[in-house]
Amino acid sequence: MLNKTITFTNISELKKMEQFASDSQTLIQIFCANNNLQEIKEIQNYFTTTFPHSTVIGTTTDGALHNTDIYIASKHVATFTKFKKTELQSTLVEHTDSIQMSYICGKKLLRKILRPNTKVLISFADGIHTNGEEFLKGINSINSDIVVSGGLAGDNGELKKTFVFNNEKITENGAVGVTLNSDALNVFTHYSFDWTPIGKKLTITKAVKNRVYEIDGISAVDIYAKYMGKELAQNLPQIGIEFPLIFEKEGVNIGRAVLFKHNDGSLTFAGNLQEGEKVRFGVGNVDNLLKSGEYQLDKIFDRLQFQPEAVFVYSCMARRRFMEKYIEYELEGLSTFGDISGFFTYGEFFSHRKSDLLNESITLLGLSESNETLEAVHKRSVKHKKNFTVSTEYALANLANSVSQELAELNAELEKRVQRSAEFIYKQAYFDKLTEMPNRLSLLHRIDECVGETVFLVNIDDFTTINDFYGHAVGDTVLVKMSQYLHEFTQSAGMELFKLPSDEFAIISNQEQTYTVIENTIQQLISTIEKKEFLVKDQVIHVSVTVSAAYINEKKTGLANADMVLKAAKKAHKPYLIFNKSLELAKKYESNLQMANEIKRAIDNDDIIPYYQPVFNIKTGKLEKYEALVRLKKADGKILSPYFFLEISEKIRLYPRITEIMIEKTFSFFARNGLDFSINLSFGDIFSEKMRNFLFEKIKEYDIAKQLTIEILETQEYTNENIVNDFTKEVYASGASIAIDDFGSGFANFQYMTNISCDYMKIDGSLIKNIHQDQNSRLIVETIVVFAKKLGKKVIAEFVHSAEVLDVVREIGIEYAQGYYLGEPQEKLIEPL
């Protein structure tokens, strides 16, 4: 392997490299000093025509480097590496500006050039439009074992436009890569980070990929202001590069430097930070970094088993800018291994088990096709090491970390005490003290989650007689023994047992809901109890039970039905009774089960789809926007309206997933076409913190707030006015609008119109459909319209199914209308009439 590097300011200075013969085993890496596109084209053209058989990959930089020399907007660097036993495969892949496309770009790039004997991928991606972390995830999805090196292109800190290129093409949206394919190639990689983590661990509480909105529930900018001072926070990202966020990944400390500050207080970092990630601030110190650099050199010598024939360095722009002239000392140490070249990046690609995106680091790639050992080089490298002093920053960092550790230990102990207290209070509230079984309060909390299951009540016969005849102590012993026997019975059958007041127990079972199965269960239970001995102080006490069962087909009815049946059984002196609508409920359960399976299938097969119905301005006749309505496509292709599946989806807890799918699909669709649209949300959606977070994240991700109207379903009663008010404020803050849907049905009243902030009132179809022939409906609608207009709200009429209805709606003064007469909901957008 031969390796030669040249620096140049113009093409004429490259003549001396023309003696370097062009062949298919020569790799030329070009590190450009600036992002002048015309100059880059000239460079590309020269290398392509002069070295037509060689592989060329190039990038703009935040500074090119050769040994200890750094060229910032001055000289370009070109490195020729002529391999003897290694084959090269190269490609350039472009993408659109999106996170998902960065992932796909990584997959496509490696898939095109991966070979069975690939050892290394060297890749450069643009530094503005490519999410480096998603790009590497795409690479890892194809092969996570090969070494990946390189980084994101730079533009000398302007953060406006970067380029990468190969022999044929130049792009500002994409990546270039070359694989080194050989069984004889020796490869060595190393990185150095060495920023000192300081202070307590913070939690990323709101983030979308590499844009962080909140840390510990506070805006990202305010977190920097809180811990690093307002002046630093105000000047991010121009200052503050020495304070990255640090997190640990598989034992490796990784830093994330700030790239952009947004007006909403969020920060964009040079790599992703996931919600829930624990981070700490990092403190950079030049003396510490240089001292660590000496240590890192020793580590490299200990690990490196061969003498490198080519050495490439890809280092972070933030590290160069922070260390300033001292970066030369770090490069001087690395040049011990031989002639080095590379560039300063907007994010470094590095392999540790699999590829990661690094910041604030310096990475090293050493290559050799020779088996010569490092011994001679090691001896030449021995030199007098600089004496380093312990800096004030280093001491303060250790002080802060020690204090933080002590506080963390104290908090952990306090949390344990609180947990023990909470567990004690919980046990007192939710468990029966005598039998230690879950009590009635536990049952009431649990039973609402058991729709579709069966509840059994077990009552001890004549328990009052046992207490009166033998005493309460014996009665307590009987209860404990009954609890043990029932626990054995229910545990073996996968049922749940609860102890109710006095002499009663409850059992919840998810077994098949048929009369025969439930009857067999009851008979087995009674037989089991009859065979048990209740021996108390050598006295055998005869104990029998009465049992009832009822289906939990809707909340708060199963237990009441079982209790009613138990009383009937006691009165009739029967050992057991089952709620008497068993056959009817079994059929309904079977139907529900079929629909539940259909819903799960539709979600798994992407058959939850939006239909779009147009909303017209009555006065102008203009199509104003579209309402997105959920539909389910069955396996046979039949389309179902929400009436058939939405209520069941709530009961099987898949309703939130359907809402998420509708948000994702409609936002993506309308973000592409720029049209106005509305989606429907229930109060259940609004009360869910997870759903609220999802909604507002997607509004920001797709930037569609100005197109969006959120329709709140008025037919549902809401119980938490504070959450609703906070939600509407956040909607308006985002730039979206609000409509009250189906007004005039359910819980409608005029006070409701004033309680919830909204822009539109949508009058329910039950009032509109007969308005042309029902004077009462017309009077109600006219009253609503007058009141709405006084409140400054616009009115939309639903269910406009004929010309006669449209005429009346127009006459009353309603501004907007939708309905089958104007346009049916369809999968494709309906054009204006």
C-alpha cells in the first residue's frame, strides 16, 4: 500500500501528482477548503479526467488537515491511497431533506457497495440535510459488523450548504461512500472524547430525533440558562461548544453539541437525543484534553498490532474551535503513526460494536496491507511528555460531581423511604388485613378493565351462625382458610381472587364466556370447598358456599348483576345461579371478538385509512377544506365506517393507536399538498398526556399548524376543565384552529359554547337533515347560529343531503356546509363542484 498527500490551492499545483498512475485500486480522498460549487466542480473534473480509473470521494469541511497543519478556507487536501490487495466499490446516494430519508440513504448506500469481504466503509454525508444518526442506523440495518469511518461535511461553521461528491456527481442532499474489500487488510480505529461529565443527571423529556424541546420538563434553552448562565444560553450555539450534553451508550460516553437555537426555546443538536435519555453537561478543558491525549496515545500503542501504511483523522469542528491552536499538539501525537490526513466534520462516524455518530471527538482510522509490527514506530515515538497541571475547571468539575453523587445517594435513600411508606399505605387501602387478599377497593379499580370477562361471587352460608356459636376468632380462622383454599383454586386456573367485606369473596375469570364453561367452573369450585376440612381447635366445622356469576359486558354492571343473582340464589336456596342473559350476551361477545380481531388485523396490515369530505363556503361556493374521517378496510376489501368498529376499539384499548395512525397519515398527506383540513379528537384523546404529546410533536414535525383544525367531539362529556383549557391554549399557540363537532347532540348546551375556546361550531346532522321541513329543528338551529355569531364563531352545517336543505342553511346565514349533496367522503380528494 502506498499513501501520498498533497495540499493545493488551484489545479495547477496538482501536476506533480499525475505521476501517480490511475488504476481501480487507488482511492483519492479530497477535503475541500470551502463550499464554492464552481471550484468544487473544477476539482472534481480534474481528478475524474486525470485519474479516470481511480475512486474519488470528496467533501467540504470545517478545515482540512495534513499532519499538524490545518487549512481553513485556504488550501485543499488530497490523499492518494494505492492498495495492492484491496478492491474498492464506491457510490453516491441522494435523498430528500427528511429524517426518514436519511435512514433510507444509509441502507441504499451500503447495499449498493457491500461485498462478502468488506472490511471498511469510508463515507461522507452532507452536514445540513442528512441526520447522521439515522444515516448510520440505515447502514447498521444492512451490516453492523464492518468498520465505518468518515463524517458529516462542513462549511466552515456557516451551517448553510455543504457538499459531497464522487467521480460523477456533486450533491448537497446525500452521501458518498467507498468500501474497502479485502481479506488481507489490517484495520485499526480509535476515538478520543474526554469531555468531563459534570453535575446531576438530567432527563430528556420532550424531543423529536435531534431536536430537543424540554429537559427535566424545562425548555432546552432554559436548562442551559439555569446551569450555565443566561449569557451563555442567549449566545448559543456561537458560544457554549465546550458544554455539550453527554450520555452513555453501551459503555461509551457520547457528546451532543448544539447546532441551532430555535425561537420556541428548543435546540437542535448534532445527533439524536431520545426521550427518557439521561444526560449530563460536559465540561471541556484544554489541559485535560491534551493530558488525556498522551494517555490515548499509550492506549493506541498497546492495542495497535501493525504499522499503519495510511492514517486518516476525522475530527469534530467543535473540538477544533474549542482547542484552537492546541489542536496541533493532539495532531502531533497522532502523526507519530505516520503521514496523516483528514478533515474537521459536523459529526464523526465511528464503529464501536456498531456504527455511532460522535460529536466533540477525534477519530482515527489506520490501514495496512503489510504485517509489519509497530515495534520500530513505538520506539521512535518515545518523547518527553508535557507536564500538566491540575486546572481549576478540573477541580470544580470533580467537586460538582462529588456533591451531585452525594445528593443522588441521599435522594435514592429518601425515595426508598417514600416507596416503603407508599407500599404500606397502598397495602392498607387495597388489601384485606386478615386474609392479605386484594379487597373490594382493588376489585372496583380492576373490574372496569375486565370488560368481556366473568365475575363470580362466593358467599359463605350461615357465617353469622359460625361467629355466634364458635366466636369471632374462629370465624376469622374460617375466613383465612377459605381464602387459602380459594387462592389455590383460582391460581391454578389463572383467575384473580378478591376478599369482599364480611363473608364474601369475588373471582374474575377471563375464560370462555359460555354458560356450560361457567357452570362447570362453579360446580368444580363448590366441590372443592365441600372436600376441604375446616378444622379449628380440633373441631371440624362444616362450611358450604353459594356462588353467582355474571358477565362483565360493560363497566359497573358485571358486579351489580352478580350481586343481584347471588341474592336470588340465597332466596331460592340454590347452590348457584348464572346471570340469565347468557345466550344473548355470548352471541354479542362472539361478534365483538370477531370485530376485535378485524381491528387488530387492520392495524397490522395498514388498513386503517382516512377518507376526506369537502367543506364548502356557502357564499362563495369555494371548497375551503377537507374533514379527515377514519375508515377500516376489511380483509375482503369492504370499507367500514366508525360506527362498526370505533367503540369496540376503545374497549380493546386500540383506539389510541387508531388516532395515532389517523394523525400520522393525514398530517403527512396534507403537508405535501398544502391544503386546509380537520381531524376529530375525543375528550379521551385530550385527557391522554401521551396522545397530547404525540399530537403536538407531529404538528411540529410536519409544520401543518396553519392548515389544521382540530374538531372536538361535543357528544362526549368532559370532566376536567383545566386539561381542556390547557389543551386549547396549546393548540392556539401552535397556530392551529378548533371546532366543536356535532353541536346540538349529547351533552350540548349554550354554556358549553362559552367554556371551550373555538373558531367553528359544527351543527349536528340530526338538526340539519330535516331542517327544510321541521320548524322545531329550524328554530333550534337559528338560535344556535345567532348565539354563535355573537360569540364570534363561524358555523358549519353537517349532513347537507339535498338542494332544499342547502337553501335553508344558506337562508339562515350559516357560512359553511358539508354533506353528501356537496361531496361524499372518499379516499381521494374531491374536486370542487
